[in-house]
Amino acid sequence: MALATYNGFPGKMRDRSTKAQEEFWDANPDYPRPEKLGCMVCLQPDGLIQGHLEDYSQVQVYMPLCVTCHMMLHMRWQGGPLWEEYKLAVRHGFRGQAKANLNGIFVYLRAHYPKDLRTDKFYVNDFRPATCLDFLSPIKFHHPNAPEYQGECP
């Protein structure tokens, strides 16, 4: 399945960057892989942890995210109220369920959230005034390092 354009980076470039990221980690064993760091948003230590890129031209600059936080982040433009509720829940200690893979993740997220955001058993972290999710653009944009950037957002 081809990746969609994200922040102005075409799917093919995103796919190449993901491969380059793996090559970077293989060539630099002292550089931490995301699975060794755990999710920097909800602090989930288990399950699939991925290196999220906002800028696909900088593969070494990534956010380690559990698959739940990663997919919620990518869905932020589709479900504004859910995105805002998810950020609030994480600030208040919410930790998503550990998922081992991406199989059916969108169906899973739509079935479990926002219902799980109101379940006390998932609030295992201490309150934080902000997470890195709060600093991401809530609207689609064209990253300055994306191809064919002309100095203005389309």
C-alpha cells in the first residue's frame, strides 16, 4: 500500500525515508531505535514503537511513538475533536493499549476511541501540562524541506 503525501512529502519519498531511517539505525548502533525508548507521548514501553517523522528529509530526527499515538497523530486532520480529546487525555495520564502491529489499526482506533479515553484503567501516568502532541500543527501544511516548497503554504 502506497503512503499518502504528508506535510508536502510525497508517499514515495516517505517510503524511501523509512528505508533510509532503518539503514541509518543499522549503520549507527549507538543511536537509539524507537523500540528501545518507548513512546515519548503516552510513555507506553511495550508493543510496536515507531520513529515518526515530520520532516522526511531528516531521518535521524524522529519521535518514538507507540502505534496508537502514531496513528492518532496521522488522523489529527480527520477528527479534530477526537484529536483534542486524545491530547487532553494523554496530558492527564492516559496510556493507550500496546499493539504489536498495524493490522486493522484504523478500525481498532475508531472502535476503541474515544470510549477508552474515559476508562480509568488507562490513566497510569502522572499529569503533564503538555506533550509533544501539543506542539504539532493541527492543520495540514507544506513543510519547508518538502520538495517544491516555494516559501508559501498552498
